[in-house]
Amino acid sequence: MSEIYPVSDDWKKKAFVTAEGYTAAYAQSVRDPDTFWREEAKRLDWMTPFTKVKNTSFHEADFGIKWFEDGALNVSANCIDRHLPERKDDIAIIWEGDDPSQQRRITFGELHTEVCLMANALKALGAQKGDRITIYMPMIPEAAMAMLACTRIGVIHSIVFGGFSPEALAGRIQDCDSNIVITADAGMRGGKLVPLKHNVDAALTHCASVKACLVIRHVGNDIDMQDRRDVWYHDVRKTVPCDCAPEIMGAEDPLFILYTSGSTGKPKGVLHTTGGYLVWAAMTHHYVFNYTPGEIYWCAADIGWVTGHSYVVYGPLANGATTVMFEGVPNYPDHSRFWQIVDRHQVNIFYGAPTALRSLMREGDDWVKKTSRSSLRLLGSVGEPINPEAWEWYYHVVGEGRCPIVDTYWQTETGATMMTPLPGAHALKPGAASKPMFGVQPVLVDGDGTLLEGATDGNLCMIDSWPGQMRSVWGDHDRFFQTYFTTYPGKYFTGDGCRRDADGDYWITGRVDDVINVSGHRMGTAEVESALVAHAKVAEAAVVGFPHDIKGQGIYAYVTLNANEVESADIRADLIKWVRHEIGPIATPDVIHFAPGLPKTRSGKIMRRILRKIAEGDVSNLGDISTLADPSVVENLVQSRSTAG
Ligand code: PRX
């Protein structure tokens, strides 16, 4: 057991929430949610005040999730316009390019003008309230402007991470029938060009719904522009007015769709709505980071993931914070880059992913120590379990023992943070997500759904709704109910395993379904399998996760080739290339293990438990294999494991 770090006296004084304050507010949030949320919702400006706070049920008979349902508001007005009287000249966005010599600083006043211009440009291209627009962008301020412009005119955005392939992009455009795509000529990551417009061109050959593509010039590389479809933003921008009234949106009107992987089938379009999501993002940003006006806040996530939505753009800007956007990667031009950015912009709050920390930790402390980091006062972690070794390094080396670490546990589906230690309220335990956020009611259940009490391991569920909960799967409301509310009827099942210790602190132990977490990116094993079996030489594939020092989990693929194919290094290389082409580099298998057969039950079900053990190299205790149709398959896989690569 690692050390426990108590709240410092300094933090006890400056924190918004103390230990006693947390206990009282949490109790009220659960006992009397109406009063609690009525008060919290005051942090936003409502165009029409709501009268009804919560109207939710996780039960099949009256299933539904609505918050603040008769209220109306606009997200971009909350993130920009309402700050203008006092903060017009304050910096809203600090941008740092992949190239360390490139920086931009954008005030709230400038952001207002830019968002209005982009909103009007979208209108000029035919965008209307309720349309879906796909955003495929690098981490540049125009990405945040595009998001806010959509919200300004009531358009639902769907952001696709710039690392996804044209195939993956096309699937996501088709699923939500986008009529416009916003992209850039290219992005830069680690000195390498990411050919975004080129990828969009390839995707759009399969997307008849797209009538226009708005292109931001960023890198200046040569690209093809298709007549009547593609328009340069800098051209349209000159032709449209610089003011655009924000659309009045119902609290339950859709705000954005974000595709994420599940344990089965295609990625699903997680749908978030306007009022509850923004209350949740703003409130959690306020308490978790203890954000005080004037501080510089940096969340190092990409807007292609939910963390970028809630904690680069919506949460911080709703709170009038100065948010840093970084285009590049942690190790370019060298391993000091993160900490150089901290010094250059005097960052006070840094929020990043364990995978980046582990990769930097490996390079040694000197890269950190040659920077000052004296501006830092709070650190955050997100996206995957942080191992105690990385936690201790983050705390002692990066934060010099001065900065609490908020280890925030949440999901695309939950909109924002569900569990975390609050910096002035909770002692820190390396690796623990600690305590539930206000209004969050976690329970642990066993495989049969029986509630487990006290210190125990179990499957993590939520027994009641919170404002930022997803509302549906785009185009398939039944899939929403089936995926999350039927495993344990009446409860939202997270898919995560979790331990509760004797102090009532929660520790996330990782996914218990067929989702794996590779470098903090969520990947459905089924997706990688379907990419593999789509290859002409593959008969069957089974994919599992295995522990990986840097990535947290790596991708281990068992592949059975067609009968006439011979295993070879060439086929292995070809399969890896194929998966990158079908999904994107983040899905690159770490290991391909050619398997003449896969372990199956007599009814034909692949026994993944055994495949996971073999991938982990833990073959001494494979458990009961007597139910297998052909137990010799297992022996063969154990023998051939050393040849996998
Ligand atoms: O397994 C949990 C893990 O990431 C999953 C959610 O992934 P995604 O929807 O992509 O959202 C990532 C950004 C919030 C969860 O089901 N996870 C996320 N944060 C943590 C975590 N596991 C442990 N500790 C965390 N702090």
C-alpha cells in the first residue's frame, strides 16, 4: 500500500470545498437533488428559466432521462457572450503549435467575433438548426470555434479524432447523416504532417449526404478543392456578417454526438444534450480544478475525445477560464515539451493522461527538472487507471510534492467527471478515484446484480441519473437502453470493475467487458476483429488486451488465416497496415499471433478468458478447459506464443 497524502494547510484554506463541505453538499445532492441542482444551474445563463429539474428513470417501464427540460439556453452564449462585459479583453484561448515557435492568444472578445463569423459561414453553406456537422480538425483554435459556432446556431456537432482513417471517418459521417464537414488542409503532430483534407476527400467518396466541406488553411500544404463542394474558410469569412444571434435551444435539444467503442458492433454515437451537459461540465470543472479567475488552465487532451469536449472547451469556457490548446505531442521536439509549455504560459493547472506520463517517466527526470514548473499548483489525470509508480513520479517529480493530483474517473457516456478526490477535501491515495462527484451514486454489484456492501470488489453501476449523462445512442434509442440498463436492470452499468476500500474510497480496476484502453483511447476488441476478418487472407480473429508498460494495455490479435495461406512476416506486416487503414494508427495491433485454431466451447463461443491469459503470459493456471470443443488448441497456442510478434 502506498503512502496517503493528506490535504495541505494551504489547500484547506483556499479550496472551494473542504472535507466537511463535501460531505454536506454530497448528502444534499442525493437527498434533495431538486434543490441542489436548481442552485448549481445558476452558474449558467438561461434564456428561459426551467421549472422542472429532474425527470429520470432507469427502469424499462418508464425509462427516460431529462434534466431542466422546460428551460432554454445557448451554449456558445454561456461560453462567450456572458463573459464579455467584464472579460472582453481577457485571454480565452492560448494556442501552442506543434512547432514551439508558434503561439496565438485569443481574447473572449475576439472569440466572440470569430465564432459569429464561423456560425454565419456555416449558415451560408446551408446549415440549419438540428443538422449534423462533422468536425475533423487538428488542435487549433478554429476547432474550438467550429464547436462553438455549431452550438450557436443549434447544429449538432460530431467530432472525429484526426487520427482516424478515412474509412472510420466515412462510417461516422454516414451514421449521423452529416451534411457539412469542417476540416483543415492538414495538422502537424511531432513534426509530421497529418493529411486531414486528403483523408476527407477519400471519406467523402462514400458519403452522399455531405454537400459542403469548409476548409481552414493551417499548414499551407497543397490540397485538392472540389468545385461546388469545398470552400476555403478564409474566403467565406470575408463575405459574412460578424454578428450572429445565439439560437434559443431547449435544455434537452441535442448538443453533440461523439462516437465511442463498445464491446459489440460498430462504434455508437453517444448523444449529449444542451442544459444538463453544460451544467455538469461547468460545475465539475469548477470544483475539481478549483479554478480561480486569472489562472491558466491546460488540459492536454485532443478535442476528438470527450475530455477535449468537456475540459478543453465547454467546462473551462463556461467558467470564463483561460484554456490552453496544444497541437503537438509530449515528446517533440524533446521530452521537456509539456513542461516548457507550462513555463512559457505560466500554467497553474495541468490535466493529462497516464500514458503520456509513463512515456515521459521512462526518459528520466532531467527532462522535467530542467524546467521550472513553479507556476503549477494542481495536477490532474484522466482516461485510464494510473499506476502508483506513475502517480508518485507525477506527484514528486513534476509537482515537486506541492500539487494535489485529481485522478478523475469518467466516460464519454458520463459527460464529465464522476469520481475524483477534490483537492481541498480528500486525502490522496495514489491510483484511487476516491469519492463520487455531487449527485453521483455509485454501487458495486456481483455478477448476478446483488448489491455488495463495505470493502469489496465488484462491477461499478450508478443507481440514479446525473445532469451530464448521455441521453441516447444516435439513431438507436433501444441500443442505448439495451447496452447500459439491462445487464443490471434499473442501474446504469459502466462496464468497469471497481474496488471500494475500508474508507469508502473507490479504485477503478479496469474494464470488465470487451473494451480495452490503449494509451487512454478506448477500443472495442470487436472493432479490431472485424477489421481483421475483412482482410482477404483472414478466416477468423480474436483480439484481447494485455498489460503494456507505456500504453496501459496493448492490442493482442489471434489470427487464423484461410486454409491455403502460409503464415509469414509479410502477411503480419500487411495485416498491421490493413488495420491502420481500416480504423487508424491507434488500433495498430502490438502482437499478431497466428493461430491455426481458437479455443471455443462446443457451442462455438470463443473463450476469451483463456486468450487473455495466454496473451498475458500467464499460462500456469488456465482454469477449466474441459468445456472446450478441442482442448489441444490451447496447448498449441501456448507452444506457439513465443513465435508471435
Ligand atoms: O475504464 C474507464 C477508463 O476509461 C473508460 C472511459 O473511456 P472514454 O469513454 O474514452 O473516456 C475517457 C475520458 C474520460 C472508463 O470506462 N477511465 C477513464 N478515466 C479513468 C479510467 N480508469 C481509471 N481511472 C480513471 N481516472
